[in-house]
Amino acid sequence: MPPSELQGIAATPSGVALDIARVRAHLSAIRLGTTFHYFQEIGSTNTHARDLAEHGAHEGEVVIAETQIHGRGRLGRRWESPPFANLYLSFILRPSLSPRHAPQITLAAAVALVETVGSFLFRHPSIKWPNDILVDGKKLAGILTEAACDAERVDYVVLGVGLNINYSVAAMPEELRQRVTSMADLTGANVSRESVLVRLIQDLDRCYGELEESGFEALRPRWEAHFALRGQRVQVERGDQTVIGVAQGIDREGALIVEDEQGQQRSIVAGDVIPLDA
Ligand code: BTN
């Protein structure tokens, strides 16, 4: 039996639209997934969720689409969004966190995502700081969070998730095939997008609740248990700054700790990490 069927909703053939009613019927989340804004096609679910948030949308509303014409990744990159194959969704959050702690939502979401995909796969997914989900070194999912804050409070956070499910390697552009994977690629069978979606919403809901109630410290051991880069030489790039050193882990705030070539502990709050000696 493919792992997806263990989760209660059988896989629909790829190319079939998401059954949002079925997802809602299985959902027992607390705050996330209150309202679904479903689109066959959209520019970017994150962009639309930001528009909704600006116009007063509530915490927990979700924008989800079958395909994105301008799917956005981190650092201005494009997110490949083939139709009816994967999950592309964005949550509107109105957290009771300080602006300083808002970036930890990305880390909490990474914990939720590895727990979700780990429950469907017989493989150990890992986190590449800050927010790539990898299996066997290939990217399975990504997170793009965008926040609107003033000095004292967070107005809203849009939490966008792209998760490759029934995206066959053969259908990927040539440049992705060596570094991107999908759940179907890893299991050898089509996976129910609805099952993954239900589990993902519930895991995100739980991890987000833990973050708000207890802080990132409560989630850090689980994040660390999936950290892909510990002990590896890495190059971290931020703008025109580069740090080369050995990744140690993350600190209480979620910053990446790298011991640089001079033996100094560097605390990196944002940037792109490239594993060296891979
Ligand atoms: C990354 O790893 O670079 C982040 C990828 C985030 C992609 C998702 S898909 C749903 C949401 N809408 C977007 O335009 N981007 C995010």
C-alpha cells in the first residue's frame, strides 16, 4: 500500500483538481484553514494573500492554486508551479509575536513541513537553513514568508509553501532534475494531494501554536534533529558579504551559527547557504 493511502484519502490521478470540500471535511485544525480561496490559476498565492491581508483578511485564511504563473521563491527566484501536480498555498497569519520574533515563523513552518513529509515517506527529510526541505540532498519543498510590521507589532505574515508531490522528474526542466525531487519520485507512486494538505495544515497549525505559546525554544530540538548542514563547510552569501566556515546549528533566535575560518562564531540572520565539499 503506498504511504499516502495510509493517511486516509486515496490518491486521485494526477491532473485532477484538488477536492477542497474533502480536505475541509478531514480537517480538525484550530486556527489555520478557516477559509479557502481556491484558484485554478493565479499569479502567486503569496501576492494574492498579501492583497487579502491588506484588505483585512483574517488569520487562518488560505490561498491555494493549481498553478502559478509567477510563482515566487526566495531571493527573487522563480518557483516552478506545474498544474494539478503539487501544492502551492499561502496562509494569512496575524501572530501575537514581536517583529523581532516573526522570522521564527519560517523555522516553525520548516519543522511542520519535515514532520508532514516525514509521515508520508520512508526517508528522513532534512532542513537546509533557513527553509529548504530536502530529501537525499534534493529539494522537495520551500517556504516564502513575507511580513508587514511596524516597530512594535506585526500586522500580518504571509506564509507561502510550495511542496512537490506528483511532479515527475521527467516533467521537470532540465536544470532542476539533478537538484529537485517530489513525493511521487521518492515513493514511486502518486500521492494524494488532499491527504498531504490536511496533514500539512494540521502540522503547521500545531507548530505555529507552539511557537506563539512557548517560543522557538520549544521547537528548536526538532528543528536541530533535521538540520542538514551540521558540521559541514558552507559558504553563506548575503548581498556582497560572504562567510565561509563550518555550520554548527542555530541559536535561540533561529540565526545560523557558523564557525568561520578564523575560528570566530558568526551568527547569520539571513542569507543563502551553499554547502561546500558536497
Ligand atoms: C523557496 O524555497 O525559494 C521558497 C519557495 C516558496 C514557493 C511558494 S509556492 C506558494 C507560495 N506562492 C509563491 O509565489 N511562493 C510560495
